[in-house]
Amino acid sequence: MFPAIYPSSYSPFATHPLFGNNFIPTTKTLYNNPYANMVNGFQEYNSSTVNVQLELKQNFDFITKGLSARLMAYTQRYSYFSVTRSFKPFYYNLVRIPGTSNTVLSLLNENEGTEYLDYNQGNKILNTTTYGEFAVNYNRTIAEDHDITGMLIGIIRNYQTANGGDLQASLPARNLGVSGRATYAFKNRYLFEFNFGYNGSERFSKDHRFGFFPSFGVGWNLNEEKMFEFMTPVVSRLKLRATYGLVGNDQIGEDRDRFFYLSQVNPNNGGRGFSWEITGITHGLVIPYRGMKIVILPGNGQKPSMLDLT
């Protein structure tokens, strides 16, 4: 074949590396020289992430015991760019001078090689995320037997990228949502829980922009019952739990499907049938619910989660 590089003594006046190569038989195409590809330049990149977060907490026991509130806001800015600098190698092959035993280097790509570093810009990524959250919490035990908790939380999120590529992708992506949870436990024996999410997504038309996704659960701590005290040395904790809920998901389709109710070909397209993907979650059963798909999670103890719009 050919060496990766010839010694500079083969051509003392050359001002560039003497990379070896040869033509593929019956063609004018050169072989690939891995060493030349490895040393013919470099790539540099820079990435940075800036996060600024503010969080405030306030206890409102002076209004009612167990009441508190929290305000949190943050902004994140991410940037990245890369640059490649490289030269095009000169390739040589050692050939024998006809009629002699001497050899000489023959330049194979005289018009293609360069002796300077060229510049090629790489990816440039720039985006900003802004998020705000306000939550009210309540946690109180009454008469030592009744544990009551509650939470109400509202969120707002804005995301914008400088690399959208088209009109729709360049617009800010925004989400709004309100979620809540209420629980009650009697002597840590009988447990009740209710959750809900009322979430909005700009990906759907006004008729389907907001969705309501409730869930509820009940539990029974058997080890808190006197009739099961004999099991404590063997089973320290035994609980039965059943949950059911609906989960909404707006992360459907492809990324370029920004607004499902608009067409980039025809803005007057009337196809507005897309809406929240709703999944019912229960335990041990598969049931249809008004034409929607119900997903079963048999016996794994997973509770329905609220809509995740991150």
C-alpha cells in the first residue's frame, strides 16, 4: 500500500507534510489515509449554561396552622457553537525512475492540497427557558388522628430558540397549568387522595387547548389494624392501595408539528381534530373509556401523575 507519511528528507524544500497515498486501481480516486485525516486540523467548541433562580417561602401559621406558600422563578440560557479548522493534505506516492534504481516522490493532488488552515463553522445553538411557579401548601394533624394535607400549584413556562428554522418553530413555546392534591388519613390506617391537573397547551386549537385530568386513590394500612398485630414480627408494613386517573400528554407527533390545528401549506385547513392524548390508569383491569385508550398498570403501586409539560 503506502506509508502514513514520508520523511521530510524525501522532499527537503516542501513546506507541508508528505502524506502517503495511491490511486484505487482503474480509478482516479485516492485511498483514505486515516493518519492524514487525524492530523489535518482540529475542532474547537464552546458551550455555556447560565441559570438564575429565585425562591421565596412564607409560613402563614398566623392565619391558620399548617398553611404555607412558595414562589419560585428561574431563567436558563444555553448557548453552543463549534468551529473546525483544517487543511487539505498533499498526497504523495513513491515511484521508481524508469531505467534506474532511484525513486522519487510523485505528487498526486497538486491542485487540491492546501498549506493553510481553512475555516468551517459548525452548529450554533441558542435557547432560553423561563419558568414560574406558585404553590400553596397545607399540612395539619387534628386531634392526633386526622392527617390532612393539601396543595395548589400554578405554573407558567416559556421557551424560545434562535434555531427554529421556520416561522412556527421560531415562535415562543408556552404552557400554563394548575395542579392540586388533597389527602386525608385516619390514624394512618385509612388513606384517601385526590389529584387533578388543569393544563393548557398552545399546540391545540382553542376548543381543545385546556384539559382536565383527575385521579384518586384509596389505601389501607393493614399493619395498623389490631387484628394484624401478630404479623408485625414477620411483615412490618403491609398496605393495599388502588388508584385511578387520567393523564394528559401534549408531546405527540413530531417536533415540526408545532400547531396541530394549522397547516403550513394551507392556513385555512379545517383539520382541527387533534386534542390531548388521554390515558386512563387503573389497577388490574383493562376497560374502554369513551373511545379512549386505557393503559393498565397491574399491581405495581404506581399512582397517576399529573401532566408533565417540561
